[in-house]
Amino acid sequence: MGTQKEGEARQSAMGTIFSAMLQRKSKEFPSVEEFLKTIGMSFATYSQLQRGLGNPTAHTITRTGEALGLSGWEMLGLDEKVVRGWLAGQDIDLSEVNKIVEHQRGSTLKIDENKFSMRHAEDRVPQQAAPVVVEKVEEPKKATPTSVAPATKTKGQPAPRKKR
């Protein structure tokens, strides 16, 4: 396998099927712009997918399907019942997988936007703050060798070098 050239198609079979589904579903909307707004996709991404220059992620496929009332499997042209049957043969319960995914989605960190707001900073500051006590700590004095005289510099001459 060589290096991919500029403009060379990079799409997988699943990407091609997804692109075909996008094209079919877009015809159900008054305009491509309205379709893209509904599914939350940029025109640039849509255009790349239509030209075979991109591979959609599993997240993109699933999110797009959900926006259209379909499963990610259906966005790939697969019947979910067939997928469930095949997965059951592999000892994988799709319902359990979906529960895990939903749990993980729900357990992601939710950030309270007011937590970092300057307007709400007064609410977080205690009314009477305890005074901060700062103690001055003296550093221990370093021992200086007494046998070495400090180097003196005479005008126009460099300071003498120390012996090693």
C-alpha cells in the first residue's frame, strides 16, 4: 500500500453507504441547508462525504441517525434485527451494550457554567475570611571557605581563575 495522494478517494464501503443514505434522506427536506441543520453537519463535511473524501466516525453515523429518527445501523443500510441476531450469535446483547453507552453518556462530567462566572464569584467567597498568617523563615547561612581569598579585579585585567 502506498501513500494516499491529494484528492484520492478515502472512503470505506461503510462511508459510501452512509453517504448514499445522507443523499436519500436529504431529499426528504425542503433544502440541503435545512437537512444539514437538522442533522448538525457542516456543508464542508457533507460535501467531502459525497465526493468520497472522508470517512464518517461511528459517532457521526449514530448522531446523524438519531437526528433523523433512525439507528446508526439503519444509516449504514443494516436492519437492526439482523444486527441483533448476528450479535446474539457472538454472545453480545445489543440492549446491554446500549445501556452501557447510555450510562457512560450520563456519567460524563457536567460543568456548571456559573462555577467560573465572575458575576457569581461573590456567592462563593466567605463573608469573613480568616486572616492569612505569613511567617518569615530565615535560610541557613552557607559556609564560605576561608582559605580562598576573594577574587579581585584590577583595572584592565581579567579576574584570576580559580584552581580546580
